[in-house]
Amino acid sequence: MTLIKDKFDYDTDISDKDLIVVILPCEATNIILECATNYDIDFYIAMCGFVYSSLSSIMDYMEFLLNYINNK
């Protein structure tokens, strides 16, 4: 297991990882989801509060994230 505490962005090398566990990623959530799905890596994300204030509920946010992943 490798613990990485650096800022997660599109340049973060996750190609050799089997699982990504992220706690309160906030604005990096979409980047993490996109990178994990591009490499077909399992992930667990402990969500923080709403990143997008225009969404009215956590279910709206989850639907937004699923649509985001599926449309990439």
C-alpha cells in the first residue's frame, strides 16, 4: 500500500494502483473519478459537502457524477 498526500490532478500517476481511497476530495472529485475510470481502478470516496451549489441534494450530485463519468 502506498499513501500519497500530494495534490491529486491529471498528472498524478495512478497507473500501477489497484484501489484509490480518498477522503474529502471536494473540488478534485471529478478529476479522481475520471482518472480512476480511465485506468479501470476501483475507488472509494468519502464525500465532502456539495461541490456544486446549484444541485439541491446529494442524490442530484451523485447523478451528476455518474453522468459525468458515463459521458467521458
